[in-house]
Amino acid sequence: MEKLLLLIVSAVFVNNFVLARFLGICPFLGVSKRISTAAGMSGAVMFVMTLAAMVTWVLQHFVLNPLQIGYLQTIVFILVIASLVQLVELALAKFSPTLQAALGIYLPLITTNCAVLGMAVLNIQNDHSFLETTVFALSAGAGFGLALLIFAGMRERLDLALVPEPMKGTGLALVTAALLSLAFMGFAGLFGSS
């Protein structure tokens, strides 16, 4: 139980995929202009990460390893992730077309989101069990979502602030992301010894 708790804290705060590992920056910067779209993207990424982790773990341990074709891991994992993203897109088109329209091009970009692929590969490299894989993926998705929602809230507030003209737009977003990353680095001091 303690190992699972450490996995959760590590994935959400200490080794946050966006702010510490710098994975998934494209959707982080692209979908963070409004909290509503950030929340939708957070849910989609969390769902895809968790499902992809479970499917890739099963494929790795019951197909790739027994057949000794582990060298196909990256290709197989990318195909699994792409398929899952298509399922999410079809579900959003049916149940929430407004959210699908708001996410726009960033929804298909989950297919190439290196955070999702990185999480699947890290689970295999760290030799996690199926339960640990699922918990780590869910926690990594929650950490991605937390960072995305905080950043979106900050960007919405900054839209109302008086900002010097040269800092508006992407420049201010990058500085804000850097400061948020520094804030999350403080968690390493709190939980680093555990």
C-alpha cells in the first residue's frame, strides 16, 4: 500500500509529467487558454493514459515478451494509443460535440502526446505490476490534469491583467509555466526523502 501511495504522490506532484519530465508540452500550452477546454483535455488524457497503460502492459507481458519481439514495443504502443484516441474522439463526437469542437486539433494530438507513450514505456522499464501500472497511469493523468487546470486558471487571470505588450501571448505563457514548474519542484523537497 505504501508503494502505491508513493507512486501516486510521485506521479502527481514530484515527477509531474508536464512540469518535471517536460512531456506533453504541446497540449499543455495549446489547450490551457480556458479552464473548460483544459478540463476536457485533462479528462481525455487521464482516460487514454489509464486505458493505454493497462492495454500496453498486457501486450508487453503476454504478447511481446513471450514471442521475444520486445523490439516492436514502441510501434505497438503507438498503435494502441492511436486506437484509443480514436475511440475517445468518436465518443466525444456522439456525447459532447461542443467539447470535441473546443478541443479541436489537440484531441488527435493525444495520439502523439509523448506523455502517454512515456508513461507506457516507464511502466515497463520500472517493472510495475498491473495494479501499479494502472495506479501510476491514473496518477500521471491526474498530475497532467492538475498542472493543466492550474495553468489554465493562471492564464485566464493573466488575460485580465495589465501586461507589457512584448510579454503578451506565448512569452507570458512560457514564463508562467516556468514559475509553475518551480512551484512543483518544492514538492520534491517535501516528498523526496520518502
